[in-house]
Amino acid sequence: EPILPGEPPGSESVLKRMIRNAPNDAWARREYALSLAAVNRMEEGFEHVEVAKLVEPNSPSNFYTLGHLYHRSDKYEEARDTYQEAIRKSVDNDVAIVELFNIARDVGEKRKPS
């Protein structure tokens, strides 16, 4: 059963197997966290990002992934701060830059009167 619609069957099991075989694979942890976020399994996703941060503490990808989880959890301030940290660590982190704009849009839409 795929974790995301449109993904090949077994993608979750492949990531889980990668993590089981190489628990310190930060990339696999981040990818799994993003997949979990897509199905609103945020707490599990946060746990995997924390492991990735222990393995690669300065990786901008950790901060992007963490920002994505915060954003999906409607924790905009935390998301903004972690995206900014991703940009500080890698000034050309296009994804984090775009996500900062998306947060501004999302916050603006939530503030509009109904």
C-alpha cells in the first residue's frame, strides 16, 4: 500500500527498510518524515527529523524538512524560523525561500475576514 497517492506501492516499506538497515541515514529519515507529513503523521515525522539532525546537525535539508512539518502543522512562526535557518545554512536554498512566501500567503489568507 503506497503512503501517498500516486506513489509506487511499497514506498513506505522501502524507506522503513532503508532506515532499519542504516538507522543513521539522514536522507532516508528526512524523506520518510516528508512522506509522513503528507498523511498527517506529524509526530512520527518530527521524530525522524530529530534523528537526522543528530546525524547531520548542520544540514540545511534538516531545517527545510522540519520547516515543512511545522508548516503542515499550522505552526507558522516555527516554520518561518526553521526555513530561515535553512537559508542561513545554504543561501541558495530555493525550496526554503519559496516556502517562506507560502507561509506569508497562508497567514494572510487566515487573517482575511470571512
